[in-house]
Amino acid sequence: MARVTIPVIGPAALIPLPDSRTEPDGTAVIRVLSYNIRSMRDDRAALARVIRACAPDLVLVQEAPRFFRWRKAAEKLARAAGLVYVTGGGTTAGPMILSTLRAHVERTEDVLLPRTPGLHQRGFAIAVVRIGGARLGVLSCHLSLAAGERAEQAGLLLERLAALGVPYAVAGGDVNERPEGRGFRRLAGALTDAWAERPWGGELTSTPHDPRQRIDAIFTTPGVEVLGCGVPHGLPGVRESDLRAATDHLPVLAALRVPAGG
């Protein structure tokens, strides 16, 4: 399959990101959104508008509501964004997965990671889904603020993906460090960093009012083709005012081509 190069001019040139579709052989072109939503403490209407405008098949959420009546809050966000709840939230200390009805969920797994005393509990929200003729592992994560624990969690993430028993997988989340960090480098050494592979839109994710660093990312296993990945600045329907109002991170949107089979 011929590789398409997306030219980069300043922020990655915003040529149209492919729409979701299923190709004749069952290969699935999907959109995956990774988004730290700060427990929905900001403008919830703006948050839902951003997610809807990105038209994702899968949303990998970090800092989902996880305390009192968290399930109701998660379901309310899913409905407002035109999605359904898959797994995670309070059961994973924040990571959560939402999807469209296009994704057939085979199984889910909520994982709480070993906790260092004095640091926040962390976890993974995991699912195996079928979209079109493709079978895909999905993992949402929010890694530690402490460098040593963060690097260990990156290794646990890789172990979990390998244990899923599927040919292809995507992981996304708030890595809590820049690409030169040890945990980020560990992930990018084993997986494809989607922004580095095929930059599209904006690069920097924190913070929305004055973005200076890329600490949120989407990673894929070998065989998944990255068609474009980045912050959806300029995407039709995504307003800059909504990006600033929705939460304290910018979202990362990727278009991926996942082969049929598995």
C-alpha cells in the first residue's frame, strides 16, 4: 500500500482528516480521540461539542468522573457526545473508553495499577472491539506524575497490550511528560507515536490557553497505519473557544487504518 505523506507547514498542514469507513476487504478506517476532561469540572457543553465535531469512533478519556454518581456523569457525557459508555471511570481511577455503535465490544478489562504511597491511584481502561472487519485492542491511560513510577507504568502498559491476544491495538492518554521523558520514550520505542509518524493539526496539548508541551499522545502497534494525528485546530465544527473552555488539556485526534482480520 502506497504511503501518503502529509506536508508540514508550521502547525501540521490541515488537509482533511479521513472520515471513518469500512473498505471492501473489511479494513476499518477509524478516528480515535484521546482527551483529558478534568473530571468534567469545566464547560460540559463545550466538551461535548468538541467531541462531536471530532466524529470519533473511539474516545480514550482521562480524568473521567470517579466519585459520587460517576456512572451517571459518564453516561450523560456519552449521550451529549452521541456515544456510548464502554468501560472505565471510577473503576480505573479515571481512564475511560467511549465509542460509537459502530464498535462491537467483545470484552473489557478495568485495571488498577500498583500504587506508590503518597501518590494518586492510577489505572488502565481496556477493551477489545471489532469495527468493520478489524479486531482492535484499545487502552486509555493516565500515567503518574512521578518519573520512576511513570516509567514502570509505561512498561505495564506494553505488557497489557501484548497480553490482549489481538493483532492490532491503540493506546492513548495523558503521559504526563514530554517525548524526551523516559516513560514516553519507552512507549515510543515499542509502539508508533502517531503524531511523530504522521503529524496533522497541532502538536502541543498543555495547556489550552498557552500550549507549550506535548504530554498527551496516541500510540499504535505495528500494522496500524496512521493517516494523521494531532490537536484538531481548524477542524470544521471545532471552535477555539470551546477548546479553551472544555478542560485544561487539548485533545489528540488520530485517523487510523486497521487491517481486517484477527
